[in-house]
Amino acid sequence: MKRYSFKGGVHPPQNKNTAGLPVVDMPLPEKVYIPLSMHIGAPCEPLVKVGDSVFKGQIIGDVKSGLGAPVHATVSGKVEAIKVSTNAAGQNTGYIVIQNDFEERLSPDITPSDKAPEEYTIDDVVSAVRKAGIAGMGGATFPTYAKLQSAYGKIKYLIVNCAECEPYITVNHRLMLEHPERIVNGLMLLMKVFGLSRGYIAVEDNKLDAAEALESAIEDPDLIDVCVMETKYPQGDERQIIYALTGRELTSGHLPFEVKCLVLNAETVAAIYNAVIYGMPLIERYVTVDGDCVAEPKNLNVRLGTPISELIDYCGGLTSEPHKIICGGPMMGIAQWDINAPVIKGTSSVIVFSKNKRKRFSFNPSCIHCGRCVGHCPMHLMPNYLYAFAKDGQLDRCVEFDIMGCVECGSCSYDCPADVPIVQTIRAAKGKINEEQRARKAALNKTFVVPEKEDESKKEGRRVEH
Amino acid sequence: MNTKEFNKALTVTSPPHLKNPETTHTLMFDVLIALIPASAWGVYTFGFRALVLILLSMAASVAFEAAYQFFMNIPVTVKDGSALVTGLLLALCLPVSVPLWLPVVGDFFAIIVVKQIFGGIGKNIVNPAIAARVFLFLAWPDHLSRFTSPGASLPLFANVPFPDTVASATPLAALKTGDMPADDLFDIVLGNVGGTIGEVSSVMLIIGGIYLLVRKTVRWQIPVSYIGTVALLSFVFPRMEYTFNFVALELFSGGLLLGAIFMATDYVTSPVTRSGRLIYGAGCGIITVVIRFFGNYPEGVSFAIMIMNLLVWYIDMFTRPKRFGGVEKNAGK
């Protein structure tokens, strides 16, 4: 069988320890902490007050204008507090704390759609997806309705991303094995709405059983193509999937529809189906809990807003002192500083590493010019030189060497024998460059009053807004 | 559980949180392991004195590195093994008859002048062992061009340059004067000829090279393009009529294999791109052949590698990979 792949990438140990463990429903938490921002875009404004009684699935926060996705109460109960606190990325976000009454009262707004499957239009889907608050569940958390809307009428390839190239995470694998019909139905629905005669599901070849499960769930094999890809990190990156399947190269800073593609995560597709057909908002997701100091690694079905400490407790607690708690995969996930941080829409896994999994950092890393990062970079950059320029503060040379093309996958740092923090330094330099550009723009606007030109991306953004 | 206490134990870093266990240290020790067969053959052929020279050179380069870093008050990095590799490589490209102080002077030049003054590991612009060999060769040419016959076991301490030992013409020196070497091709490949300690046995060097290729410590591009270029040029422009034999002699005698497998492939002083490595290897091959054919010296490997070392930045820039992407290109499809 043909294996689709891309140039570059690395092979970290997969550690898919939980692949054989069925997803179990986690007991409902006492309290949920719903962040008002768990997506890319503007944070939500709270729509409830302290003391209000809320239904499960009720919208409790929404963005007034601009890109964003509403947030829902994930349990029924009483709003205990609305507070501002620091999230994992170090930004201040609002949280709505709901005390669970364990009655599971479903919001009366949630009604199954009465339309026949053929009758859905893009507007139905977009409004249902927006209302359900769906954001990219692979970890990027880009509001899905905006993605669908901007891609409508422009795409030829609709791809469901089941690659799951990050080590440890097995939630997509379990979803494919246990509920392949959710992915297939979701894809069929979207294909109808987009007027496509063919859809693609991309699976890495370490999950051949899942590919088989999908194939047996597909009624008409002419409609959906299950594409088996080489197991390699970062195969699940949108750009690499598009390249592997279609041979089209998408530069960073551009959107997939510009190469006539739309890539959606497996869980996102399942959530879209639930939202459109049953009107069900995104209030729960699958989470892999794993790592060398978790007593019993598990795959859990968790309500959003559940503190990760409860997930760890449910998995038997910790066997040794933790060193790092990572939400998301170990290659791109965010290290948490608070064990009570809640599960959000993009949390595909909670990984706890003990001290013996500690990444060695030398205090005096010295690049030995081995060129591995250059060979591994999926964006075909020269990370070693980017690091050298960034460390030296030569930001203009960084730009000249396409630093903004970096997707921060971390393949360079992973395989660096000299322990050079390549991607970390590049990330910091990118932040500085963005800041400088903003400052320059602001200064320019102060000096001259120039009517701002509308470029393509802005127009796109506005269309998305209404 | 006490959350506050618990959170204190957590470390927050920027991803990735995983790391390939390979380090500079393991890569350098791979090179040392790969050099064991050639070194062992050198000791077997040239006797106890060869072993003393090797160990002395390795010890001296580690000592110089440690001393420099200690007195400069910077972290001592001898544990990474790069100084050991430099010391070993330098000893392997010296004849066994050199005085014992010579490798120590060479190590001083390699470690202090070429490596540490430029900023330590990763910052040097030419390979320290090669630069030190060139330095010694220019400073004490007679010491470095007197080769003893294999099997002639030299005393450890005696009046250098050992007037009573048999001097041996290396195969390359014979080629330079326009003669076919007296040695059998089989002896040359096996290493039963005169030469420096480490370069004589092609078989042992190739074994080491295969080890490095299997471990992926060294990628194939540089050795293959270097040796391939030398083979091609020798085949197309033979210096004498026995074409096949001549090509084999050019490949298996002198320092070509030692240089192509172990010295030209030094990470620090070779290009980072695949195509760049091919160009770099080919450049080394062309310069080596030009020096061997037209130059005054019988051997040109160290000069060739040193010259190409200086061009690495330009080769990297010339072969800079094309950035992933190009929406314009595909937009119409």
C-alpha cells in the first residue's frame, strides 16, 4: 500500500501506551472552571451572573464581535464565581466557576435538527458549529465555523486529520476504533454541504487497525479515501498532510483554502456532526492521561473545565514526584504550572513526566554544525543559522532566513545532539519581530494619517465576522 | 493534596519536552570507536612506539583543553570527547618516527590556537587536527616525511631521526616520481606499507567508516563524493598507463580514506545541507588530485580539506534549501 509522507521530520519514540485502552467516562467533577478564552480570537464576555442557575450545554459566554467561539456550561448547576486568573500561557483570562448539582439538566435550547441530511446548507452548518462553540480540537483551537465559512466554495480536498503524530496521545485512535461512524458521517455531511464528491481521511501507519475500522464503516468506498501515511513527526501538521496527500506546499501565514484544501481534526469532525444533527454543543472531549509517573494511564471522556488534578487522581494518582505536567503532546504541548488548570477544547492529553524523563539542558550549549536540524525541518529552513542569528540579536537576518516560516514543531530541538534550544530561541525571536513590526506600524500611523489599505486577509476576516 | 506545594515541584519550559538521547558526547565516542581498528592496525604494524604517540597525543589535547578552559574561567567541556578525537586524529596522521614532543606541539596548536581561541567546540573554522598537521608539516617537514617500513619496531627513546632504521618510500611518493610502487596492491589495501600511523590500512579505515555510516553518525555524501571524485579524476586523467591499478593506488594509498571518512566529515567544518556536502566532497577531491598531480607534495588531502573548510559558509548559502511553500505556484491547480 502506498504510504504518503513528506520531506524532513523526526521519529520520537511513540509511547502509544494507551492505544489498547477503551475510552471511559470520567465521573462528573464537583466544580468546573470554564475559561472564557479557549480558542484563537477574542475572549468571550460572560452572559451569566454569580448565583445564576445554568443548564448543561447553556451558552454562558460569547464573543461580541470578531473571531471567537462561545463557551458553554458543561454541567448543570450554579455559577459560583466569575474570576480572572492566569492561564497556562501566562495571560490573564476570565473563568466561570460552576458548582455541579449532578442533575444533568440539559439546556432546552438543544434540539435535534428536523432537517433531512440532504437539506443542510453551509449556513446551517456554520451557524450550528458556531453555536456549539467548536474550535480545532487537535490543539490549535482555531474557531471551526470561521474555517468552514472561509473555505466554502474554494476547496477541492476535504481532509480529516487522524494522523496523531504526537507521542503518547491516542484519543483519535480510540475514536476511530470505537466510533468510526462519527468521523465518517461527519465527513459525509461536510462533503454534501461543500458539494464534494470525494473526501479523505489521513491515518498514520501505526494505526492500521483504525484505518480498517474506518474502511468498514464507509458504505461507499468511492466517496471516502482512507490514506495511510508514514508514521513520522510532524505528519499531523496541516501543511504536511496537505503536502503528503496533494503535493501542494502551503507556506506558513497562508490558509489551507488557498491551496483548495480544508483539514479538520477527527474529533472536530465528530463534534461538527453532533452539533449539526443533534444540536449538541462541545462540552466534553477525549483526553489521554499518560506519562511515566501516572499510576494507571487511561483514555478518558472528560467534561471541559474539569481540573487536570482530578483526571490524574482518577488515573490512580502519581507514583513519584512529578517534574512536568504537559497539556497536549510532548512535542508541542504546554507545560502547566498549576495542577488545577482545567481541560479546555484543545487539551488532547495530560502527560506527567517524572524527574527521570527530564530533558537535559546543558548550560553552555554549543552548536556543532551537524546539520540534523536542517535535514529534519519540515519547512525546509536552516534552524542552526536561525538560532545563531536570533541569539546574536540579528533579527533582520532572521527574517532574511525566513524565520517567520517556522511552524515551531520542535523537530530541530528534539534531535539536536548539542542540546541547543533551537526552536525555543526561534520562538522568542519571532515574538520580538512581531512586536517590532507592530510598534513600527503604530509609529507610522502616528506620524502620517494614511487611510488603511484593505488587503486580502483583512477582507477575509471581515467576511468571517458577520 | 496540597496544591501549592505540589505546584512548586512543576517545571515549566517551552516545548518540545522530548529529546533524542544522542548527544555530542555519544557522537564523539562513536568516532573514537570507529577509529579503533585503524589505530590498532597502526600499533600492530609500527610497534609500541605508535601506541605511546597515540596516547600521548590524546592526553595532551585533553590537558590543553582543560587547562585553557580552567584558566579562562569558562566551563570545562573535555567530557564531550572532542579533544580526544582531535588528539587521536592528529597522532594517526603522523609517521611513527616523529620525536615524542612533536604531537604535543601539534595538540597545542590544534586545541589552543585553532579551536579554543575561536570559541571552543563548534566555533572553529578549520578542523583542528588537519590544521595542526599542516602546521607541523610546514614547520618540521623532514620529521613528517620520513616513513619507516612496516614491522620495523622503533625504540621509544633514541636519537631521532633513527639513523639506523630502514626508511621506506610510500606508494604515493613513488607515484610522484613516476614509478609504480614496489609494494603489492594487496599489501597497500591491507596496510602493509610505509605511511603514517593511521592511514596505512584501507581495510581498517573502511570498517570504521561502515560503523559510522550504520550508526548514522556520518552521512554518506562527503566520503562518497570525495572518494568518487578522486576515483573519477584518476580514471579520466591517469598519470601512467595502468589505469585500473593506478586508480586503486590513488584511492588506497596516502591519507585519502582517513581524510575522507574521518576528517572531511567533521561536523563543525562541513556543510549542513545534503547537496552542500556533495559539493564539499567533490571540491576536496578535485583539490587533492590537483595537488597530487601538479603540486610539489606527494599528498594533498590535508590541504584540500583545509581549503574546503574555509568555504563551508559559502557552500551552505549556495545550497540553502528552498523554503517550504509557494501558494502562488499551486493556486491555479
